[in-house]
Amino acid sequence: MSVTYGYTGKILRVNLTTGKISTDDTLKYKDFIGGEGMAMKIMWDEVPAGTHPFAPENKIVFGTGPFCGTGVPCSGRTNITSLLPSNPFHAVSSSHMGGYFSVELKYAGWDMIVVEGKSPKPVWLRIEDGKVALEDARWIWGKGIFDTMAMIGSQMGKEAQVAAIGQAGENQLNLSVIRTGASHSAGGHGGILGAKNLKAIGVKGTGSVKIAAKPEELMALDKYMMSLIGANNQHVVPKNPQPWAEYTSPSSRWTAKKGLYWGAANPPVETGECYPEDMQSVGLRTYKAVVDLGPVAEKYTVRMGGCAHCPIRCHSQVKIPQLERYGMDPYVANTCMGFYSPFGVMINGTPDLPGQEPGEQSMIAKGLGAKLADDYGMWCNYGQIGRDVLYAHKHGIFKKVLPAEEYASIPWDMLEKGDPAFLVDFYDRVANKKGELWHIADGSYYLAKRWNFGEDYWSDYKYKLWSKLGFPVHHSNEASGQVGALISCFSNRDAQNHSHMNFIAAGLPIDMLKDIAAEEWGSRDAIDDVKNYKPMTAAKAKFVKWSLSRSLLHNSLTLCNWMWPMTTSPLKERKYRGDTGLEAQFYTLVTGIPKSKEDLDLDAERAFTLFRALTVRAMGTADMRKNHDQTTEWVVTAEKGKDGKDIAQFTPGTDRMTQDDMEIGRTMVYKEFGWDEKTGSPTRARLEALGLSDVAQELSSKGLLPA
Amino acid sequence: MAEETGPLAALMEKIRADSAEIRLTPASCLVPLAPDAESAAAAIEAGADADIKMMRGSAERYYFSDRSMTEAYAKHLYRLAERDPVRLIADTTRDESKTYPRPTPVAAFLESPFSMTQPEIDAAIAAMASIQEYADIRTTSASNGALYLYSATHLGAAHADGLAEWIEVGQKENP
């Protein structure tokens, strides 16, 4: 076999029905880059429309990209693609996890794993370099993820990386995750492994990833990249004034400062001033524990952790001894929604008890919730589960839909008074599929149908549903108006897109961001000031297309879209400009395949158009505008100001859109992609131009090409 | 270029050394290196290197080197040195309303480099309300009760309301 660079060149295929384990060639998919892009192609070719996510015919693809294992900064992500159980059309979608799994898989010699079929009994997949076997999972089936990882680790050794499901996945809950490491969860696809009787994948690799360039060339580019990197989400200014900083932002995740410590480290570690030029302190910049858990968390923080090849440590690793009261070990790790979301079930909050420090009880509850969700392997539908509990509780739905005995057995008093112990009871019932309550994990679309939620569930901003397809906001209209709004419209789940958000929230003054926007997307009108939006522009459409394509590019390379792209930098001497050509520079050095920025963006566009075609095929309609890309009502309804009066759209103070303007926006984005401007569906001409003639042919045969 | 020596070099060295320690150099502190503050100021004005910057206070000149701190940070130190908490809060708020633009969380003044106490902040904001010079400084609050300040010269009320709610509440629900 010829030498491949960046790619290992091999895809591992595992058929659980037959037990057959085989090898496929990665490079036959190279037009789709890696990870998510290649998985889209595999799903198109191999999983017919109408397949149920939990059917043996469905496949699930664990994908790395050419950057995993090379040391390119922030390249530790694993992309997981399959049919999405919580989507009403079971459309293809991806989930992602950080950690070390993808890098270990590359070291074992594999670019991807494609799992198909269904095992007749619970198994786990053991990968040690080229030695691959299905192992009996009877001892770990029924256990939480922490125990599962410990038991597999005891057999494979501590250097093995494990991705596993908990009881939620085993029980085929729509809202379940696949988790690796202590805190890296890919939400949405856990139930697929459960349906396949595949409890976990353990991988250990002793190889390496070959790089086409001379090591010093890659090191030089790494060094350059490190000069441009900011803090988590590529925030490039600090939260608090620092001697070196021209700008600050109260929203910045660059939270390090003098006098702020990882207080539970031994000895405590001061995060300090973290000058942008100091590469040794990059890992201290993002002190997320005090953001997610509040200032009280300072003395409980052991350190900040993160993923392979990532200098940004965004996962808080804390020791909260109070968790022992709930029978939990005191060590917890997570970040962002991993803390907020399980805690969101506590709809009345968790007031501090007498003698507690301010915020202590909510820190405990967030730690407890994270621990429970991570062990059971529960997904939150990007924070929606708490809002679903709120809706059902507020409207008396629990009392209506739960059998009387079940209703009476639930400790509602704990929920009312804010006792975190409610979470222990709640997640046990839901993950273990007890009674009727577990249907809260069906996901919004199915739940609303089953429990007969009212129209206000969708139309009231409070519940934050973005689409009647059942997913919520995720950097949507509040993220540069139509830019974020339209990005969310193209998704089959919460948008998981940070290409735009990292730029918008970098922390720089709006005038500077507009200047950079003009350089990147042709006009200062590509973005607006937060809460001060103007009507749709062509430049915004370009920004939308770029953001959608770059996100898919990152999930294919794989890079963390919670850091990339490097549109801005913390460097005054560069006028805070980043470098959006870095991905292509790295790709060329790593793989030896010369690609310009435009080449890679075109590859990403190809993969995104294929994703669009997959959605068309799953929904059985070419009219994406009408049937897929619409928002819920609150998005296009004026909001009330403090005085109770409507704030007119496109005046300062609101981020609401209008239906007419959103339709203009859809048309402009369709045009940018070269799709049919009426329906938003890929045309034969565009598909063929992207090398997707087979896709055009199949859509045509099904009557799904636009007229 | 030959390295500069003599009184001016000493003055610049002192200013740079102070800036490296993240503090301003009041002109009065240059007196040991010059006959008086005025002659120090004249020497610096006449021939100091470009990194040496001056800010004129109500009764004092302050110097810093922008090799060690930005003008933005030096402004904070200058306002602290002037010991006028009302002006400090108002001018900081005006800067942020103009530059970004955004309202300023009152809680920011609890933190470094301001490190004010809550009673000090409350007193300053109360005093501001009765001084015409600060009539542009307005307050708004987010739904969680957090108080923000903004300058009406640079930011409209509805925009400030919306931004405060987003910074304080919205983005935490959509991280």
C-alpha cells in the first residue's frame, strides 16, 4: 500500500449482525475531506431513506480527520454521524466529542469506524492497532459510563481511550449520548449504539500519523497558529482590564487574571495576566469553572482540562466534597451545557442554604447534575430538557399524563424547594425508562405530540424552540441577526455552529469587527451590532454560507469549531486580524495534497450540499423552504420592551426578525450555494458541478430535484 | 543611535520601571531626577521617546510607557489616581458606551484594577444623579437584577436595555 499522509488510509468496518470485521480505503472518499464529510457520503451511499435510527440497517460512523494525531492545535475532536432519533424525519445529523479518542484511533491505524447491523447480544468493540475484536459486554451492560470505562480500562490498560453509552443509550432514549474521557459527550446518538447492542468502543494505538511536510515546517506553522489563538471560543480580549489589553469584554472566556487561582490545586495555581505573547500561559487563559459554576468554584477547582492537541483548557475539573452527601465521588469535570443543562431541570433554582457561601448550592447542583447525566449518558437537546420540564410543570401536564401512582411517587417537593437531590430521582427514572416520565427524553417533537403540548410551547420565546423539527436556539438570531438565524435554519438539530459566533463574540469593538467582515465577506454589512440589526444583505448571506461550510470543514478535518476558525487574533500589531487560510495551510503540510483556502471551502461546500441532499431525501420533499427551513413564531414576532410596548424589528434593542426579511435571507443563501432559489433544494446543475452526479440522479429518480 | 544618557534618560528609565511594575509615574515622583516637576515635564515633552505618554490630571501629570501597559489600562490607573470615584465610573462607562458600544456592569467596578467596595460604588452612582455633568449616565437592569450603566450620548435606552439583558442573562442560557 502506498504511504498516506495525515490519513491512515484505512476505515474499519464492523458488522455486528455477522461479526464481520473488514477494512475499507479512506482515500476513495477524499473529496469529502474526512470526519463528517466522509460520513455524509457513507450515509448517502449505504443507508436508505426511511431507515429507522434504531434499525440494524442504520449505520453509525465515528470519524477522525487528517489533522487528528498530527499536533495541529485543537484537533482532538471525534465526529459521529448517523440518523438522528429525535428528529421527526430521522434525518442525518452529527454529534461531536472532544477528548483523546480520535487521536488514539489514528494511532491505532484507523481514520474512521463504520458500525452496522445489530449484535445478537451485548458486546463492546476492542481495537488494539490492527487487532480488532468484539468482546462480551455482559459485565458492563446495565452499568453507567464511569464503571464501564473503568472495567474496559482494567482490561486494555489506562492508555486506552473508551467511548461508551450509559443506561440512557442502552434503553434507546432519543436524548442520549456517547461519551469519552471524563466529560466529552456527543449528544443524540447514544441510543443507536444501544439498539445495536454495542456498549462501548475501546481503542489503543501504538503507531503514529505520518506528515508530508518536514517537521520543522509544521512546527513553524504551529507556532504561527499559536500566536493567533485566543481563549475558548476564540475570544481574543480578556474579561477584566489587563495591563496589556486595549479591549475587554464582560462576555469573554479569557477569564484569567492576577489573584485568581485554581484553588484546589496543590499548591494553588495563579492564572495570572496571561500576556498574549506568552505561549506558556495559553492553557491558563480560559478559567471556565468560575464562569460555569460561579466565583464560589475558585476554591474547588483542581485544574482546567481539555482535549488532545488543544492548548485551550476549557473543561473544568473540580473537587466538590459536598457531592459525597449524594453518594457521588467529589470529582467532576465538564464545561458549558454539561453543567447548565442537567441543572436546568431545577426549574425553581437551588437557593443557598443557611451557612452556605453565595452560589454554593447551585454549584453543588450543577456538579451533581453533570455527574448523573454523564454516568447515565443522558443528552439535554442543548439545554431543552430543563425547559421541557418547566413547560410540563407550569401547565400541569405532569399531573395529566403521569399515572396517579407514578405522579405521587415523584418528590415534587424537592423540585419546588430547590433540593438538588431531585436530580438523583429524576435521572434514575428517565435514564432507566421508568413509568411515563422518561418520555421527557423523547425530544421536543415527539414529547410535544405525546403529552399534547400547546402551541405556546413553540411560540413562546421562553421555551426557546427554534424549529418545529424539535430543536432549540444555539447561537441563532441573537448571533448577528439573520446570520445566526439562517445558520440555525439549515440544521436538523441545534446548529452547533461557532464559525460565526467566535467572530461576533471575539470581544472587539463593532467597528473593528465590521472592518474585518468587509475583508472576509465583502462588506461591513455582513454583521451588525448585537441587538441592533439591519435588514438582510448579500454579505450576510456570504457569511452564512461561509459559517455553515467552515463548521462542516472543521468537523471533517477534524478541528474544534468551538475554537476555529481563526478569524481574529489577540495581536494589536496584526490589528487583531487572524488568518482564515490556516486550515488550508495545515492541510497542505499534513497531507501533501496542495489545497488553497478556496479549494477546501469548495470541498466543504460539496459535503454541505450532500448533507442538504440527505435531508431532502429523508424528508421526501424538495421544498426545503416550506418544510424545513422555517422558524417558530417567536423568532419573527416583535418582542416587548421594558415598557411593555413592542420593539419594532430592525430598531435598537431587539434581535427579532421579520418573516419577509427571513424569506429574503433564505433566498440569498440558497443563491450563494447555487441551489434552487424557490425551494432551497440543490439543483442538478450544482450537484453535478460539485461532482455529485450520483446524488442528482437518485434525487431525480425520486422526484426530489427542483423543477 | 547612541544610547541616551543624562537626566532625560534617567527620567524615562524611572517611568519605564514604574510601568513595568504596572503603576503610573506622577510628575512629583520625578523630582529626585529633576529640579522640579515642571522641569521634568519640560524635558520629557521636549525629547522623550515615543513610548513615554503623559496624562494630565486635576493637579498632577502622570506618565507611563506604552511598552508595558496600554493606554486603556493607563486610563484606569489615572482615574484611580485622581481619587474621584464618580468621575471614574462615569468616564469608564462613557468609554465603553462609545467604543464597543455596550453598557457597563456595575459589578465590574468591584474587580481589579478598580477594586471598589459596593458602598463606594452605590455612593458614587447616587452622587452622579444630582450632578449635571453626569446627566448622560443612565442605569438599566437585567431581569436577574444586575445593574448596568451607559452613556446616553453614545447608546440609546432600548439598545442598552437589550444588551444588558443579553450579556447578563441571554448568553448564559445559550453559551
